[in-house]
Amino acid sequence: MIDYQRILNSISQDALNLADRGKVASYIPQLAQIDSKKYGIALMDQDGALYLAADAEERFSIQSISKVFALTKAFQLLGDKIWSRVGVEPSGDPFNHLSLLELENGIPRNPLINAGAIVVCDMIISQFDNPKEEFINFVRELSNDHSIDYNKKVARSELQTGFKNFSAAYLIKSYGNLQNDVETVLDLYCHMCAIEMSCVQLVKAFYPFMNQGQCLKGTQHLNAKQVKRVNAIMLTCGFYDEAGEFAFEVGLPGKSGVGGGIVAVLPNKFSVATWSPGLNAKGNSKLGMLTLERLTTETRLSIF
């Protein structure tokens, strides 16, 4: 039997002693204020046992991790229809790159880059009268935690500075792949990215992705085929143009965010989340990447 708590304690202690923690994202003003010394890790096994260390219960801006929730909600609502409007291939480009949109007629390469998540938000908006309320309630349901909410200051900060996201949305709109107003779509998108959660809340919310689509309450959110699809997209597209490196070093499906969070799953074994705000050159948490590489190495557990 693996002693997850001992391993997390050891990894956490070593990580907190590292001097090079990367650089906190500064292009979103609210994120630039975060203490770069913060670090947390949590793991939940299939039985629901929870293990945590350091700042695992402190909430942070999950940013692009929320794209997995959006994809799941759209998949739940619309099934395979979503793939007519967004692809499933790795982009090989930074998360906010625009060049492929013109080459591919406004169809984003995958749902985990900004352009793809914007299209997914458009799909969700078309299904509800109050999509922001529906979306946050969905995240609360996944994690069985009704205290989770948007940080409106962060959402406002992103709306005021997200010029590339507006450019992508208008470009997609020009190809007829957005059904709603750009401003409405970006409002949901920026609020979605501004959700605040802790590592503990994230491992609970990602429990369905390692448990055949079933959350801690026993609700079936996706079927087994859909979960397989989501996990495959996380493995190949969850880390922007560093997805191959993450697969190579860590060997788990996962998703990162520029708030410094990373969540990953090993089907039928565990979900794990880390948080360290300092990012590497590719926009992924520097200590988070090191943490998860060490976890899969020490436990000898990965999909490979």
C-alpha cells in the first residue's frame, strides 16, 4: 500500500526549499499580486481518502483549469455535436495564439486553448438563460462544495486586459463559429477563468475524471466513453505547447492554469492538484511540474 501522505510531505518539504520558483503571471494585474512563495498539494484516491500538504486549502485563481469544466458541461449538454465546432488536435502553439484560426476557418484546434474555450463558452450560453449561474453551480456540484465562487475583481481585470481573447473571439465570429455576442461570450469566459478553488477542492472536482464520470456524490456526469475523450484531450492538449513535455515527465492527463495550478488524474487510482504561482517560460507552474514528476516517479504510477 502506498503511503501517499509521507510522499506528499517529502515532496512539499523539498519544493518549499527551492529558490527558483519561476515568475508569477503579470499580464493579469490581479494575479501579479500573488505571493510567489505559496505552494500546496492535495491528492484524493479512488476511495475518497484525502491527503494534503502545505497551502492545499488556500484558494487561488484556477484560470485555464476551468476549461475542463466548460468542456465537460458542453459535452454533457450536446454530446458529440461539439466536435463540429472545435477540434481535438494539439495546437503546438501558446495558449493565446491566433494564427491557426485563420488557417482553419475559425475552428479552434482544441477546447483547451483560449480560442477553443471561447467557442465552448458560446455553446453553453446558447443553452441557458443565466449561464454564469448555471456554470458555477455545475462546478459546485462536481466538487460537492457550494462555497466555490467567481472572483469578480479577477474577472473584471481579465475583461479589461484580454485584448487577444477579444481578437480571437471576433475572428471566430467572422467565420460564423460564435452564435452569441462577443461581449457576452467573453464575460462568461473571463468569469470562468476567475473561479477560485483550493487544491483540495480541485481534486474533488476532478474525481469524476478518474472515476468513470461519477462524482463523489455518485452522480454520473459523463459516460465512460466521454471521460476517455476528455482525459485524452487533457493528455495531448492540457499544457499548451508543453503538453508533450508533461506527458514525457509526468505521464498523466492534466490541465494547468496561469494562476499556478495544475490538476492531473490517474484513472481508477487518484486525482492530484498542485499550486505554486511561479510559472516557467511556457506558462505552466514550475514547481507544479517538478512536484508531479516526482510523485509519479516515487509511486511508480502513471498511464505509461
